[in-house]
Amino acid sequence: MAKIDFDKLNGLVPCVVQDAATQKVLMVAFMNVEAYEKTVREKKVTFYSRSKKRLWTKGETSGNSLELVEIIQDCDNDSLLVKVIPKGPTCHTGADTCFNEKNEGWDLNRLETIIKDRKASPKKGSYTTSLFEAGINKIAQKVGEEAVELVIEAKDDNRDLFLNEAADLLYHYLVLLQAKGMSLDDVKGVLKKRHK
């Protein structure tokens, strides 16, 4: 990765903050070297507040933090795309985004992000958390059970039962990937290599 050019804007670089799962732009802020280093080190997004003239970790007063997923530099190395998992609304007004948009979306990436979050931050009463606590053998067993149930439903003509079993298998498969420290992108990479 090339060195970030903090000199162009007197020690600051603009940061476009994006939800890693929904791809929605949440806010725009600035980082200096210290904010960048703290963000990378602590995995909680920190900015430099131009009005307060100090570092500001998102959520330090509201509790609505931004968990770092990835930082990508632009082609000139003077702007950053900061991909995050938002923990609550991003805007100080209580809106999902600082552009007053709803941060909604549901796909496998969103589900994977939720599962990853349950692994990193266990939640009492969560089925996903209970699977991680039970361990890899239990998770693998559940994937096997759901696969068998899907095969059984495939032989019948009940669309709803088939789709529910397919959803159960997919969910447990995503949990298994996270338990193994892998992701859908890792699997996609294998499939991409196979495609000729």
C-alpha cells in the first residue's frame, strides 16, 4: 500500500465511510495520521474533528460506533474509503446516515456481517452466539443435518418447506465459514479460479 498523502490538506485526508454490508455511504469525515493509526490499531473508527480540534472516536458519546472492516486508498493516495460495520445510527441526528438515507439492505453479505459480529461480540440469547459457544463440531453437525433435510424436501413438491430448509443450510454454512475463520469471499475466490 502506498503512503497516504496527509500533506495535501494540511495533515488531513477525507474519508468516505461506507457500510461494508449494504454499500451505503454513511458519512464523510477527516483523519489525520493519529486518527488513522488509532483506527487501524483499535478497529474502532476515529476521526480528526476540525471543530473540536481533537481526535474523535465515533460513538464516544452516543455509543453508535463504527467497527472497522477495511480501509482503501484512492488512486492519488489522498482520500480514504473506510468500510465499516455500524453499531447503531451513524448521524448525530439519529438518522441511519448523514445523508438522511435508510441504511437497509439484505443479502448474504449482510447476513455474513451479522454472523461475524455475533462471533466477535457474543450476545446473550442469540442462537448464532450459542452455536459459536458450542464449537466447531456442533456447527459442522448442524450443516450436515440441514443438508440432509434439504435433500429430503427436494424430493417433495412443497416449495415453502424446500426454501426454508435451503435458508437453514445457507445460514449454518455461513456460521461454519466464520467458525473456520473464512468468508464467502474466500469461497468466491476458489470458484473464480475454477471458472475458465
